[in-house]
Amino acid sequence: MIAGVHTLIFAEDGDAARAFFRDVLGFDHVESHPGWLIFELPPGELGIHPGPGWSGQTGQHELFFMCHDIEGTIAELEQKGVEFLGPAEDEGFGLVTKFKAPGAGAIGLYEPKHLSPLAEFS
């Protein structure tokens, strides 16, 4: 049986990306061997969407961190120097924006409006 998900982010600058997840986002981690961090992620959910993704391509995969208060989360992360690619937009199903992860491109931030299987979002 499947017992978990191991998510990978391929980064041009792995050290910068790991430092961002460790020091700015504050994710707990283990060091599996020197310099190689594996982060504990918050609970997650998986949505399967038909058609093209945000970039207009099918077969792509996206990472969005979820929050309860997107404006408050944006303000908190901006105080830590995080750069957002635009304001939160209402997409109907939720409020969505993206931020820069140093060395690792853009990651989504999302305040859902839909039902969720996660107790803390229900």
C-alpha cells in the first residue's frame, strides 16, 4: 500500500533552495547525509485536473502550499524577504499567487474555497 509521497524539487541552486525551505519557510528536516536535507511537509491533498495546466501544457505537475489566510501569509513571508510574482487572484476555487523560491523557480500559494479532505481545511 502507498504510505506517503516523496516530492522532489529540482533546483538550479540546491543550497539556496534548501536554505530557503529551512530558514525562511521553517520546515522541519532531517539531514540524510551531509548537506542533503529532506523536509517534513504539511498535510497535503492531490487534485487531478483535466486539460492543460497553468502553463498551458498537459502532463505538467504543480506544487501549491495551502494556507488559511493568503493575505496574512503573503505579508508574513514578505517580511522575511520572499518575493511574490503578483497579488493573490480569485480563481473561483480559491485565492492563488506564486512566490520565488531562491534557486528553485516559482511555487504556488493557495487559500482554498472548496471542500478539502484535510481536517484543518474543512
